[in-house]
Amino acid sequence: MTEKQKKVLDFVKKFLKDKGYGPSQTEVAKATGVNQSTARVHINQLIERGFLDQQPGKSRSLKLSDYFPN
């Protein structure tokens, strides 16, 4: 996992814990210091690697994978 991916994952974990729902792509980008396109790339990579899940077509559905050790 790259440092940026870890930063994204850590942000998503904290956001979920604090708010109870997933962050938007814009919030991920802003919190990690990248543009929205780059944030999307990192999110997709974390989904592909099994760290995150997201329901297609539904906003704020980003969550930790059921297989992710919390």
C-alpha cells in the first residue's frame, strides 16, 4: 500500500467512525491533499485490493470491507 493510499484509508476510517457514513470523493481529496481525480484513483485501488467497498451509483456508500481487519 502506498503512503497516499494509507492516508486515504485512514481518513475514510476516521470519517466513518466520526460521522457514521462514508465520505464524498471531494472530502477525500480535500483531506488528503490531492485532486478529485487522483482521490478516485486511490479509492478504486483500495476497492480492488479489498480494503474498501462501495455500492455503485450510490453516493456516500464508501465503507470498510467486511474482510478488513479493524
